[in-house]
Amino acid sequence: MKEAKFVIYLLVINQKRYKVNLAYKPEIELSYYLQNNIWANKELKAYALTKPLPIGLVEYTYKRVTTVQEREGVLIRDLFDDITELKHECSRRIEDVLSYYSLTEYNQIRDVKSVNITFPSKKSLKGIHQLLAGRLLYYDEIIDALGENQLTLNTSLSLILQTLKLETKLEIIPSIFFQADNHLVCQRCGEEEKLIAMECNYCGLTDYYCDNCISMGQARICRPLYEFKPVSKTNTVNAIVKPKLNFELTAAQSDASQELVQFLSSQQQEALVWAVCGAGKTEVSFQAIAKVLARGGEVLFAIPRKDAVIELAPRLKESFPNFEVSVLYGGSETKYDLAPITVATTHQVLRFKDKFDLIILDEVDAFPYQGNQMLKRAVNRSCHLQGKIIYMTATPNNNLIDFEHEDDKILIKIPARYHGHPVPEPELVVTKLWYNKEAKEIKLSEKIFTIISQSIYQDLSQLFIFLPTRELVELVGEKLQEELPKINGESWVQYSHAQDSKRDKKREEFCNGKYPILVATTIMERAITVPKANVLVLFADWDFIFDLPTLIQMAGRAGRSLEYPDGEVWFIGQQITSEMKKAKSRIQSLNQEARKKGYLIRDN
């Protein structure tokens, strides 16, 4: 059933009613109906109307040639004189569609006979359904899931899947389907443009594959996707669940936590937690997670970055020791754990549908989630119909900020850092930055060297220096290595960017204080915390790269620790842009809000 072909067939009930079905093997469906007495001892006859065809093509044909009533069951006499006329009319409709694709040889009428077969037990079906419920998988992935969980089968997997389909616990759909004659859509990721034609070795016909989600497996017209329906939940409270934290939430965190708990009982479907950089927003969601777990629900914590998933997983396990936590990312050891808590990269969410009662999407503004419609569709699709979604970010775009103006959404702010000190407000500096791209030369003003000296000698702080491009990082990094002194023969300065194979090592050494100055692109704007650091952004006026969210994230590297909560931030350009002004204004506004609500230590 890996690359199964499907058949359109006609089911006639007691020679009075008929329905048109789509099946992998019509004889098995007929046998199921007869063995389970679905139509109360009525006579059943079945007729195949096509030869086996790729699922995407046969599904489209099926929907084109049948009405909703014919798929559910209709009286023959309402439309036809007898069964013979009915069969030939169905065959004619199918031929009309197949002729468009020059596949009329696949049109046929043949009798379908039941077979002597033993269907899987209810118990075995229940176990497999519970394991795979809420997942959207290829056949190979189903095999992997069963093997990973050491489930042995007493009958063929294809028979199990057909039986689950007949019991409405599974829907089998094409991974790429025809929305119209020449309009294809990938049902794995929703892509409509990056669908590439090929001669398919699996089905022997001209096929298409999706280039957009190919890293998660090749979607094709002929490749089925298996959509396992969610298990019905009672939503009864099983126990009191309390997250275990090794610290107390601050007043700002506690207020936000309570708002999230109240959100779960509200009519609103989505919440945005807008927190300043370093607010400690992750644990704010733990009380809401506990409430969902207590009523038997499932929770997804999705994050765009793999390293953030790996870092968060042990914190969730420590805070919820009585609950299994599934950890999913590219290369993770397991992918099909049966666990009430899942923490995953946003790409892994493509394998779910209608599964989670609560989804928490952290770093909603970060690459690769930001601006990626495939990942946004995947997150929304994985949420149960009555489920809730919590978005978290330090740098919301305008669409997210508009949450406070929409009835079905709620905006929750955490305007203060966990240590109760204000976020450092950037100083906007205009100075000469001479850069010759063709000659690959750069000159830095005396003002810049003064700021560097102040950070190192006067503030005794480490210093982030952010630049907009890889070439500028290398030029400035090399220049500072030449200009600044060395300690024990080693430079004060290291530089890094996305193509630097040693970037993880340099990040770790900088965090450990091995050297004082790190020159980098925006790859260092997140997931790096240094106890005492200042931030210098050069070419901050390049607003096509350094937009409002990026500037705020870079500024957020300063003043993050309780021991050194103050820091200095400089945005330096040859002019002051609106993005620079807006970044400073937003930081100031959140500081003022925190001060007004009494969240800042200095004002207490």
C-alpha cells in the first residue's frame, strides 16, 4: 500500500439504493460491510468502475463525477430506471474526465466479489489509532512509528489502514491533489507554485512532486497521505497539575501567567505574549500547560530553531516530571513518542493535524517561521478545532500588535525583565562610516574606537558589534584585530557569520568570557546571553537589513543578568532612520509601562 493505486466503485444496496465509493481494494470494503452487517442483512453488490489509478488522479475524478448525495447514498429510482443504466452512466462520466488526461483505458466495469478475510481486532485497531491519532504521515513513516514503539502486527498493515478508514478513524488523501483540471496543491504544506513535473517510476505516469516540503519527504500525486483522526477527549479533570519551578515568578510574569490561564477558559482563540528581551517569557506559559494537562489535553511547544528546542526540552521535563515529553527536530532520536507534551521545531509540525489542545509558538518573529506561509499553515492545522494558540515574541510585527483590537484575540504584555531593571535604551549616533565595497576597504571613525575603549576599559564589559553583511563582519573583524592589542598573543576580537564553521565554538567561548569583543551578523541576535555586555550596531541605518525587530533583538543582548542588569547600547549610522527611532521609542515605551505598573525595582 506504499504507493497504492485506488479504484472508484459502485455499491448497490438491496437493488434500491446506491453509493459511489473510493477504495484501495473494493473487495475488502465489500467484505467489511457484509461481515459487520452495516446495512442490516440487506443484499449488497459492488462494481468496479475504474482500473487502479494514482490516488490524486482517481480522487479528483471521483469528486468530479459524483454528487454529495451519491457519495452518501441515494435511491436508484430517483435518477435511473435500473442498475444497468446506473452503471453505464457512472462509467460515461468517468470516461469524460479520464479522456482529458488521455487515460480512457483505465475506465472499466467489472463485478466485485467479497473475500474470506479476518479483520483486525478492535483492541489492535485502538492501540494503533491512539499512537497515530492527530498525525499526517506517509506509509514509510507509519512503519517507522510502529517500529519505534515496538508494536508488532498480527495482520498486514494495509488491511489495518483500510479498516481504520472504514471505521472513520483514518482518511487517506493524495499528498498532491487536483483542485481543478490543471491546478495542483500540495496537501502536506499547501504549496501551489513549486510543483515540479516528472516521469514517475512509482506510478508509471507523468507526475508532480512538491519542491517546497521535499526535505520532509517527497509529496506526489500518486503518494497517499494518511490522516489519522484525533481521539475523542472527555476534558475531565484527572488531577491537580502544578509545574515545578526552581524560582518564583516575578510580579510581571505572574500577572501574565494568570492572564494565560484565564485565556484558556475564554472565547478567544489566540493570545500574543509580548515580552521584552530577557523577560523570562517561557515559564509564563507553564501554568496554562498544567491546566491543559490536568484535563487530559495535549500540548505543543513549537520553536523555529533546533537549538532552542534542545535547550527547552529538559526544562519542560523538569517542570512536569510526571508527564512524558516528546522532542522533535531534524535528526532527533525519536519522532513518534506517545506523549502529552511535544516540543518541536516548526518544520516537524507538518506531520500533525487537529492534534493539540494548546499550542505555544515561541519566537514567532524568528527565521524560518517569520514570513513562511508553509509553517504558519502547519501550526494552525495541527491545532484541534477547539484548541488555543499562544504566540510569544519580543518583537511583534504590526499584525500581531493588532491582537488587542480583535475580539477573538488577546494581547498580554510582560514589559519588565525578570531582574526588575529597565531594558537599556539605545543611544542613536551619527558618524562617518567609510566603506568601499569594490575595494573591500573600511575606515572606522574615532567615535567608534572611543565607544569600544569605554566598553572594555571603563565599563569592563564584553562587547557585541553587529554588522549587516558577512563581508562587513570580516572587514571590521580583521581591522579591529589589527588595531586592538593582544593578550598572550591572542586577539581580543573574534568575528563570525552564518558561513563560519567555527561559529558555535566562538559563541561558547564568548559566553565563557574567553575574549571581550565579538563581531557578528544577526546570527548572534538570539540565544546568546553574556553576564555583562554592551551592544554596538554599526551601519544601523541599513534599514533593509536592520529593521525594527532586528534592532530590538540586538539591543536586547545588553543588561540581561541579575549581577549586571545595566548595559549600554549604541545604534550608529551615517543618518538616523525611522527604524532606529522606532526601536528606541518602543524600548522606552515598554520601560515606561513597566515603571507605571510597579514592576521595576528602582521605582520601589
